[in-house]
Amino acid sequence: MLVQTDTRRRITLPPQSGVKSGDTLDVEFLEDGRIVLIPVETVPRHQLWAWTSDSKQMITAALVDSRPSVIVETSDQATVVADRWSDEG
């Protein structure tokens, strides 16, 4: 498919590209002159802690944890659960 730049060097992507208005794209300029557009989801700075390798490992471990889920509604219940789980380690 051929597209042509406008006077400001912009191009319009066709609807079948899957790119919508407001999407964020990473642009890579390859040595052979090709330009690659990669759709990305940005992570707000305050959530970057969750994307460290340590955090990912802890999240993965939590997802396979065989202990039953517990609904905690008060601080007293949280203390009981925390004490019980700290004794398991």
C-alpha cells in the first residue's frame, strides 16, 4: 500500500491498520530506510514499580498461590491474615 506525506510530512493510516486516533506508537528508523510503527501502551510513572523484574516475579508467584483468597474488611482481619501467612514462611 502506498501513502503520501502531506506538506508537514504526515501520513494517514488506513482504518485496516488498527491504529486509532490517540493511540501511542513507537517509531523505529531502520538502517535500510524503513520506518516501523509499533503500537504501545504507556505506563504511568507512578505504576512503574509493578514493571520491575522483582515485582513481576512476586505477581506471578501470587497468581499461582494455592492458599484460598480471603476478603479483608477491617484492620483486625488484616492483622490475623498477615500473622497467619507470616507463620507459613
